[in-house]
Amino acid sequence: MVTPGGIGQLLRTVRERAGRSRREQAARLTAVGRHCPEENVKRWEQEMRLPSPVWYPAIVSVYGLGEEQVRGAVAASRRYRKQKEREDVERRKFLGGAAATVGAVALPGIAQAREHIDSALVGANEADVAYFESVFERHRGGYAGRTPDVVLGLMEQDLEELGGALRRTRHAGDRGDLVRAAAGITGLVAIIQHDRGDRADSHRWFAIAEKVARESGDRRTLSWVLARRAMVPLNYGAPRQAAEYAQAARQAAGRAPTGAAALASAVQARALAALGDDVGARQAIASTEALLQRIDGDETADTWFGYPGQKHHVHLSQAYTLLGDTKAAYRHQDAALALTRSPSVMTRALLALDTAACLHIDGNHHEAAAMAAGVWDRLPVEHRSGLVRARATVLLDHLDGTAHDHLREALAAG
């Protein structure tokens, strides 16, 4: 996405007119300012990144441009990016509405990006590890009030770059940090596809995430990927497979107390509860509680990679709901809501559906249907698919009579 009249076009035109390669230009920039790798020049020209103000003096000197000319070109590129972002958001809002009506749809570029990354897991050349670590850090914080489609759309370009970086990097010593970041990034895409309800593609992304996590040799990352992968069959009706993935995740975690180990234990508790293994589920819950007491810092960060108290209560809400222990489930639902940030639309909806399921277990069938229907009616259309619809449908299948009809009509309307 190079802006007509933007910084990328300007820098490339000046460099090519001078008859210099990107490597030569990078060397000149290094000579007059801070260290500038050739990759920087490429990213600026292709507008994968825009030069920050600290680079302006060196660019002015080496390219023979005025500072206002550089600032103006960067500003033009930023305006173009914002316009494209707005267009992408509108496009994804439309796709979200369509997905709510006909189920999950593939987003343009995502499947192609997955294929490129998968085919690149034998690679060539050096890559900007720091950049992809920052990509993982930037995206792992969750939705922050945005829809899954919007977040996935924002990741498309980074995924294409990741495939290229993996192809360029062949030496094992160079790939260690890169494949660890790649496992995290591809795992995030898999989570989003899970939330959208695209189970098949979520499994495919998780397969890639597991592949690169195993190559990295990082037990914590592998455990996290496997625990997250277990949530796909867990939330979509295959608890036995979920239990197998969760057990593998716990084994990968080893004895170290990590957020990934706690997540694996919590997911195992949910899977065993869904299988009707009351003793096993409660043992896993106790193990999760014990691990939570031993982790802190980044391990409890409120991100998709951490295991904070809020996430713990959300998992235990489901586990106890599946066990039919409504007293404990209600307690964890209240605790989760007290720790949930206001933009967390999906989390709040899932907790409310857990409450509705508990009402049904307690014999309040009409109240359960009314609560679930109310949650659905208030839910923005872009969230009425995937995981939330699956959870509501499970409750629908347990209702009968007028309570069933009430919720069925609500789901059919949205």
C-alpha cells in the first residue's frame, strides 16, 4: 500500500534517480545518523513503516530533500493509511453483518497469508525479529472493543510480512526468536478465527502455530498454543478432543508455574466437566487455583497470552456451569464481571449466557430464555456469530416448550 505522492514513492524515486541500491542508501544513512539496516529503507519505500521524526535529519541530508518536503510526504502517507483503515472497517462491518446471517465467512487475504507462512517454515536470510515481537505485543492485548473482523483485518499486512521474514531466515540461530514470535502471532489469528466461528480455519492456524512453537523449543509458548487450540473443540462440541489437547498442553508446560500452565489446567477442567468427569474436573480446578497463586507479573497480564484473575473467573464460570454447580458458577460470574473492562462485549455476553444456563439448571427455564434473548437482542450485529451464537445454541438445545420458542425466535431474528 504505497501512497501516490507519499513518503514511499518519494524516497524510492530519489534513490533510483541517484542510481543507488537500498544497501548503498542504508550505508549513507548510517554514516550521517544512527544505524540504518537495509530493511528500513525497504519498509519506508513500501510503506510497511513510516520514518519517525528522529530519521528526518539523515533523510534530508542523504536524499537532498527539504525537511518540510519529508514531513509533508509522511503526512500524506498517514492520511492515506487512515482513509484505507476507515474503508476496511466499513468493509468488515458489512462482512460481520453477513457472517451473523449466514455464518463465518473468509476474510480476503487471510487464507493466502496462512498458506504463505506455512510454506515458509524452511526459509532464507535475516529478519527483523524485533519488529515481529512488537507485532505480537501490539495485537495480543485483545479486542479492546473492536470486532474480530476488524482486528483480523489490521493483522493482514503483518501476516504477509511474517511469511516473507520466515522465507528469508534459514539459519537455526537466527530463527529462534522469530519462530517464537511467529507462534504467538499465528496463535492470535487462530483465536480470532475461533471467536468468529470459523472452526476449520482456526484449526489450520493452530496447526501452524504448533509447528513453529515446537521449532522454537519454547515450552511456555507450545503449552499456550495447545491450551488455546483445545478451546476450539471445547467450545464447538468435541470435549474429548479438547481434553486431549489440554492434557498435552499441561505436559508441555512442565512443572514451571506459568500463565500457560494455568490456562491449560483451566481448559482441562472445562473439558472434563463437559465429559461429565466431576472428580477430574474438580481436581483440575484445584490445580488451576494453586497455579494462580504462584504466578505474577507478565504471567498474569490482561492479554491473550497471560492468565489474569478475570480470565480465571471466566473459565471457572464455565467449568462450574458444566458441572451443574450453580452456586460456585454464580460466584465466579460476579467476580469475572467485577474485573471485566467495559469494552469486552463478547466476554460480557458469554458470562450472561453462563448465568442463563445456570438459571435453567436451577429450574427457572423461562427466566433463562428471557435472559439469553435479552443478551442477544442487545448484542451488536457484528458479534452475533461464532462463539456467542454457539453458546446460545447450546442453551437453546436444553430448553423446551415456550422457553425454547422464546429463545429460538430471538436467535432467528438476529
